[in-house]
Amino acid sequence: MAVHHGGKVGKAAKTLATKGSSKSAKSKAGKTLADHKAEKH
């Protein structure tokens, strides 16, 4: 799957990739990515 850059999805991916992100931020980012994947792929 392509890596997304920019926009809400790219930001979410970056949040997940960053080790320093808080747990709540990561779960929110994961949900954003999952929603996007379900919608667009």
C-alpha cells in the first residue's frame, strides 16, 4: 500500500510512526487510518 503524505491521513500515519506519540494520539491516528483504508481501498 502506498504511503500517504499530507492531509489528515498523512498526519495520522506520521503520528503512528513517531515513537514519542502519546497513546491516545496513537489510537486516534490508528482509527483515522483504519477509516480511510476502509473507505478508499
